[in-house]
Amino acid sequence: MKIISLRLNPYGPFEDMLLNFENNGKSSAQSSFCIVYGRNESGKTSSLRALRSLFFGIPERTPDSFKFDGTRLRISAAIENTAGETLSFQRRKGRTKTLLSENGIEISHTELEKFLSGIDESSFNMMFGFSHEDLVHGGKDIVSGKGDIGQSLFAAGTGISGLRKIFDELDDESQSIFKPRSTKSSIMGYIAKYKDANDKIKQHSLVPKEWTEHNENLKDAEAKKLDINQKITEFSLKLSRFERIYRALPTIAERKETLLNMERLGNVPILGKQFADERKDTSQSLEIAAREEAANNLKLQSVKDKISNIKIPKNLLARKKEIEDINVRLGSYIKELQDLPGLESQYGNLQYESERLFNELKKFRPDISIEEVPELSAAMGQRDNISQLSNDINTLKNKISEFDELIDSRERKKSAAEAKLNGTGEYFDLTRLEKLIGSIRKDGDIEKFLDEKTANFIKKETSCKNELSKLVLWNGTIEEIETLPVPFVETIDKFDRNFEKINSEIDKIESKINGLSKEAENIKRDIAALEIKGVIYTETDLENERSKRNCSWRLIKDIYIEKKIKETEISTYALDCNDNDKNNNGLSIVDIYENNIENTDKISDSLRHESEAVSKKTIWLSRSDNIADELKSLEIQKKEHTAVKEKLTEEWNGLWSPLKFTPLTPREMRSWLQNQQKLAKDAENLRYLKEDIDNIKKQIDKNRSLLSEHLKSAGYIAEAENKSEEKQAQSMTLSELINEGLYLIKRQDEIKAEKFELDKDIKRFGEELHSINIKKEKAISGINDLKEKWKKGMSALGLKSDEEYSAAKQFVDIEQELTVKISESKTLMGRITAIKKNILNFEHEADSLYAAAMPEVSDLKARDKIYAMQSALSKAMKDEAILQKHNDDLYKYEEENNEIKNKIEKFNAKLKSMMKEADCENIEQLKDIERKSEEAESLKNKLEQLNKELSGHSGGTEIEKFIAASEEINPDSIPGEIANIKSELEKLKKENSELEQSIGAEKQYLKQYNGNSDAAAEAAENKAEAAAQIEHHADRYIKIRLASIILKNEIERYRLQNQGPVLEKASRIFSALTLKSFSGLRTSYTEKDEAILVGLRKGAGEEIQEIDVGGMSEGTCDQLYLSLRLASFEKYIESNEPMPMIIDDALVNFDDERAFECLKIFSEISKKTQIIYFTHHKHILNLLSKGNFNELILNL
């Protein structure tokens, strides 16, 4: 999805702002890299919020309604998806029906959701937008997570920050709720309370009888205490009122004085704190302006005086151009005057030389006249010059000799080159070999890599064997450790919990048995101690005696009244009735009956007189019976739990039986399993490493085989036989084969180049021979042509056709010199005539110009006249410039005068306005009002402070009512009233204290005899509350633990799905952002085999070093987070509908080089989806101008 345009109309500070992302002016296509630039306070933040509110609605409480009413806020946009579908819509602020069409008609949210591809507001904000703060938080999260790769990838991919903090908070909260064997955790605390309440319920089972009198005393005391507390409250309120009034008296007096002072001042306008300073500044500015006006007037008059003293010669200045022109030509005039005598002398010499040369010419041709000389020159102009003809003939003869030498040289060089070419070795085309070596070298030095891998394998194998030797209980090989049928750690944890639970239950039962046994012994001791003073009977004893008495009575009745029993059987029945009591042996039934009555009365009397002891013994006996029952139940439970433990132990041993050893405890076996799992992981890594080594060896063998074949086909074997070492290809290493192949390629390239150069030389020598022969033939032909021209030339000069060259040359030289002399004489005469004419014209022009410009002086030579005019003109021009400057100064001072007058008017108007505000007519009155205003404002502030103090004293009462109430009280009587109230309060508090002691004593007494039902009820209530709290906290604990587990599982799932592709992209981006300081990223492992993210950096000797996040700077961690964030974003848009990435000034702390690299990455990503970057930093725009980013810059 791409945003085509965004209009804010109105929104935030904008009444109507259009951001058009459609075209950048560089091409007809849309620009997907958009820079939104605005200075501070230009509305950048509002625009950013508008983008987010566009898709998910404007918040009800938005900071963007400060300028326009919230109901008017509108955001309009046009968007397009990858299918080419477009949607134009607008968003208004409201609770319902906020999504509208262009025409303002409500549209369904499903129309917009089709473009959002199911992305909600939270996901959009976190995944498709980030700022500088997000980078900083993301970098810190990576450090706090110690580079955990799962957390780092998950945080960058989802935009969620603070994962480590979330895990820590979940762990802290879960441990605060429940931590085994920690009484400080909530659940364990409530379990303890639950057990305590349960024990109390069991302990309390009887209710005492006599407590009525003390209960009545308690009620009376509490009623009296309630009445006294009410009186204490009334007296305390009264005391507080008098104390507040007493403290407020000075403030009330000061307030009255302040009001009187305000009344004395009358109605004074409050002018404000800055009024006096503003008036002083204005008056001072007015004085300064007046002084400036006076000083400026003096300058103005001085300039006017200077102007009047300057006189400008207008006639002279009017001819400025003519004077300057004639002054320029003056030099030529003077030169011509100086040159004229020499030229006339030179002309005389030329005439003499011409006559001498003509006489020399007549020696060759006596018939020639001076008039024929020019005609002879014209004739010679139509023919070749005799001298030139002679020179050309000699030149061509010399060239023919040179051509012969060149032909011989080139033929020898060509033959040598052909012989060398035939001796050059055969050339093979090694293109395929070169491509093969290039392909192999792309993988780097794999033999060195193999050595490193092999060394690493040996090191890890040794480490694994050492660790394996430390693994107790089991003996086997490192290969077998990986496939051991070990149980899951969750199974071990389950057994651990079950063992802990059953052991805990058995311990609890044994603890209870021990406790109850001790309690039973204590009860026996207490009963024995109680009976030391005498036998203490119980209600049961009384019932038993009554039963014996009734049985004896029935016997007497059956024997003596109803005669149902014989006398011989009396003794047997009597013993049965009295439980074979030996004390009754030998007694008659009547005596036994009397003893029964006596014992019954005795026990009854004892129960009445020893009620307290009886009650205690009854309770103890009852408790003793309960303990016995509980002990039986606990023994049964103990046996059951012991059987469960034995079964659990059998299952535990069976779990480990495939490993053929007897396991230790689950906790110890968990540690054993961790060691085994680490070894299994190491064994797996070792196996993978071995596979890598085998694959590398195969690749090396394959490359060696291919190289050997290519070398053989290229004739390498034959060439190798010529080497001293005579190495065969099959016995060489891959590196040696590559070097040999490179040497062969280099040698073949040299042969190819040598053959090419020799072919080129042979061809060049042949071409040069051909060219030289052609030139030689042309030279021979040229000599013949020149000889014909020579004959014609002699005939034209009137000489013999076979005239010798020296005579002909002398004739021609004399004729040429004479011709030159005649021509020079004519030219010189023309020049002399022109100079004389120029001198006369110049002197006439100088006289005319001087008479017009400076008529007052005339008796001078032409040259002096020009000097005089130039001097006068220079002075006039300087005076004119000075006059112009004075006129400029005049204008400047007049303008300054106008400005000063305007300032004076402005300051006077300001003072008049201030006097009007103060309602006065002059400055002196204004100053007095200022003083009064300041005093009035001070009194007003003081009154407000006093009222504030009185509000604190009034206790919520209105200030005026509080003052009126205080005036009704005699101030002198207040201290006495306060003392009386305090005295009464002391008495009441003392009485209250005595009542509290009495209440406490009664409650303590009642507590000793209180019925156990109250304690049991309270304990039951506490038990129920504890159970509810346990249930509540257990529910919360389960939710927290599930949340933590689900989050960890989701992070791990995300890591497995995205680690490879995301890390590959992030590695490339991270290298660019760090300016190649880091070459990339990869996964490493801690000592606990936890996967972490590390940076790769070249160390000494080109060795690659792993740098964990703890060794990175804060800025580098920010760049690491940004790399992961951008890589995750790229992966997302590869398989999902692309969404715009909205970035808020994320490069604030990046230097220019890193910012430039990051902008390049943004530009690359923008080819796949839209990037919108908000900034207020000008240097970002400067960086963009240095590269070809195809960006669109929008200014707010």
C-alpha cells in the first residue's frame, strides 16, 4: 500500500496543507522515498500524528485541536495497493461515522481494511514506524538481553521494546506470588494462614458457661467510654476553635491595617509591574532622540556649506569624452613628430641603393630599363622562383638517397620480426580455465578454511570427550550420547514435583504425629497435676455413678418388691451392676445401693464446687480422645503415602531403565540431563562440523580434478616437464594448482601479446616499405618536372635555357632586391605624406577643442593645451565626485532626521497613552501615580496573603464570619478559656484511659473463659479468606507463567522462521551503517549454549573477531537494532502487502557518513515500498543533494 497524497484541512496548525507524494519532478513515476522537511514549530509532529490517525481514527483527546475546533478536524488522503486499486477518503474527528468518502458520505471500514491487510493500530505503530527514541530503546534492549538472538529479532520485527524488562517483571511478579519454600511469597503465606486457621478449628470445641457478669461489666464500661469520647470530641473542637482564633488575632489586626491603607490610597489604577520601567525607558529614549536630532542638524548644515563652496566647470565636463579621446591620441601625435625626420632620411638611402642595384642588373641584361623591372618581377611571379627550383631539385635528390636507406632498413627489420614470430611458442585459449579459477577463488581460501575447521573439530572433539568422561552413571561414546532415550525435562520436573509433594505430605504427617503425641503427653501431665489436690470428677463419672445407682435400685426392686430374683443370685447381679467393683465385695445390695447414692452425691458436690477444674479436665479428656482418633487417621495416611512413594520410586527407576543405571534424585538427574543435553548438542554440532569438513574436502577434490583436467588439456604437463621440480598436477594441492593455472594463464597472455605485437610490427614494416617506394617514385617524377620548369624560367627572364644556376641565382637575387627597394621607397613616401597630414589635423583639432573648453588661455602648444585640459578635467571630476558624496550625505542626514522625528512622535504618543492609562496630564503626575500604583499592588498582594493565612485558621469557615466571630470574644479571656478546656480534656482522657484498662481487663478475663465457638468461627472465617486468596493468587500465577511461556515460545518460533533470511539482510545493512567497521553479523553461542547475536570485525592478521553486544558502543547498538528492524521490514514486505514505513528523525545522532549510508539504504528499500521520513534537520537535505536518491522533498 502506498500513500499518494495527504491533505490536512484543517488539522493541527494547518488550515489547508497538501502533501503530494505523487511525483518528484525527476520522472513520470511516483517517488517512494519521501522527505517531509519542516523547521521547529512548523507542524512536523502534527503531520506525523495525522498519518497515524488517518487509518485508525483521530483520538478523542488530541493535542491537534489547539487552533481549530475538534469537530472541524479533517484528514484527507488517496492510497493505492499493489493491485493498482485506489481509495480516496477522509477522516473526521468523532466517535462514530468518522470514515467518509471524498464527497463526505459515510463509507464502511471494510473498504479501508482491504488496503491495510488486517493490520491493527498497535501493529501499525510498532511495525511500520520508528523514531530516534525507538532506536535508543531498541539498542538498550539488545544490551540488556545480552544479545539474545530470539529477543533481538522478535523486538526488531514487531517493534515491541523492553522485552527483557517484560520478562523480568513477569518473573518478579510470579515469584512474589509463589516461590516454593519461601514464606514471603503470597501463596505460601496464605497457605500458612490456612493451616493455622485449620489447626485452631480443631483445637476449639467447647464453650465456657460463666461469663455473664464480666460481659455486663464490659458493656457498661464501653457505654461510658462512648459518652466520654463524645465529650472529648466536643472539648477538642472548642479548644481548636479558641486556639485558631488566638493564633489569628495578629493576622486579623494586620488585615484591618492593610484595608485602612488601601482605603487611604483611594481608587488608584493598577498599572502593572513593568509600567514604571517602560515609562522610564520611553522618557530616556525621547531624550536620546532629541540629542540625536540636534547632532544631525549640525551635520546637515556642515554638508550644505561644503556644497556651496564647490564650483563645477560645465563646459569642460561637457567635452569630457573629446578631451579623454584626444589625450589618448596624444602619444601617437608625439611619436609621429619624433619619427618624421628619421623616415625622410631613410627614404633618401633607399633611392641611392635602388640606383646602385639597377646598374648591377644591367651587367646581365644591358637592354633592360628601370621601368621594365616591375614587369620582370610580375613575370617571375607567374613562374617558379629560380632559387626555389634549384633547392627543390637538390632536396629531391637527397630524399631519393634517404628512401633507399629506409627501404634497406625496413626490409631487414621485417625479416627479423618474421623470424622471431616463427620462434614464438603455440598459443592456447585458456578462457575456460580462467573462469574456473575465478569461480573457485570466489569461495575464498577453502583449504585454509578446511584447516581452521579441522583444528576447531579436533578442539571441540577433545572438549566433548573430556566432558563425556565427567558424565557419571553412563558409559558410552560421544556418538551414542546424541541418541540416548532420555526422558524430557518436563517429565523429570513432574517426578521432582511428585517426590517433593509426597515427601512433603509424609513430613507433614510425621510432624503432625509428633505434635499430637507431645500434646497427648502434655494433657496426661496436666490431668495428673490437676488430680494431685484430689480426684477431679467429670460429668461422665457422675453419669456412671448414677447408672450404678439406678441398677442397684432396680435390683432391690426386683428382689424385695417384685421378687423376680432369688437371694442366692443377688451377689452376681450386684457385681454386674457395679462393673465388678472389688470395693463392693461382701456387701449386701442395700449397702451397695447406699454406696452408690453416697458416691453420686459426692461426685455431684465435687462437680459443683470444682467446676473450673472439672471444666478443664473435661476439655482435656475430650481433646485426648480427639488426638487418639487423629493419630490413628494419620498413621493410616502415612502408610498410604509411603506406598505411593514406593510406587513413584519404582516408576522413576523404570523411566531410566533403558539407560541401564539406577538414577539419582530427580533434582540431581535434572542436572545430569542438562549436562547430557549439552553434550548431545555438542555432539550434534561436532557431527555438523564433520559434515562441513567432508563437504569442503569433496569441494576441494572436485576443484582439483577440474583444474587438473583443464591444465592437461592446455598442455600444462608438457610445460611442467621443463621445470626443475617436475611436479605432476595430480600430486599438487588446490592452491598449487590454482597458482600453476594462474602462471599458465599469465604465460599464455604474454605469448598472445607478443604474437600480437610481432604481427603488428610485420604489418607496419610492410606498410612502411610500400609507402617509402611510393614516395621514392614520386621524388623521381618530381625531379623531371622541376627540370622542365627551370627551362621555362630561364626563358622568361631573358636568360639562356642552360644558364648556370649561380649566374641565374645572382640575376634573380639582384632583381628581387631592386624590386624590394623600389617598393619600400614607394611605401615610405606614402607613410611620410600621411604623418604630415595627421600632425596638421591633430594640431587643428587641439586648438578647436581648447578654444571651446578653456577660452581664457590660448598661447600654448598643442601638446601643452591637451595637458592643461586633462589636468583641469581631472580636478573637475574629483570635485563632481565630492559634490555627489555631499549630496548623498545630505539625503542621508535628511532621512535620519525624518526617522528621528518619527521616533520622537512615537515616544510622545507612547507617553500620552501611558498618561491616559494612568488618568493624568503630565509626567510628574504620572510618576506619583506610579508610586501609588506600586503601593496599592503591594497592599493587594499583602491582603491576599493575609486572607490565605486566615483561611488556614478559619477551619473552612468564611473569612468574614470567622473575623466577626473572633470579635465577639474578649481576646484577654482566650488564654484562660484554653487552659480550662485543656484541664477538662486531661480529666476526660484520664477517665477514658482508666475505662480502657477496665475494658481490656474484662475482655482478657472473658477471653480466658470465652466459648471456643467464637474462636472457631473466627478461625473458619480466616480459613475461608485464606482459601479465597490462595485461589485468586494461584489463578494470577498461572496466567503470568502462561504469559511468560507463550511469549518465550512465540519468540523462539519467530526466531526459527526468520533467523536465516533476516540475519543475512541485517548483516549487509549493519556493515554499511558501521562504514565497514563491522563486516557483518552471525549467530554465536554462550557457555550455556544460548544463541546470541555477534558482530564480525577484522582483527590483526585479517582474523575475523566476534564482538558481542557488550563490547559495542551505544551508537553501534542503535545501528544494530536499526539493521534488524529494516531487515525484518524487508522480509515482511516480500510476502505481504507492502506498507509505508514512517520514520521520525531517526538519524539525529548519526554522523554525516553513517547518515548518508542509511539514506542510501532507505532509498533501496523505497524501490519495494514507500518510505516517508520526517525531519527538521537541514543537514539531511544537504546529504540528499550529494547522492542520487530519487527522493521527493516536501516542505511544511
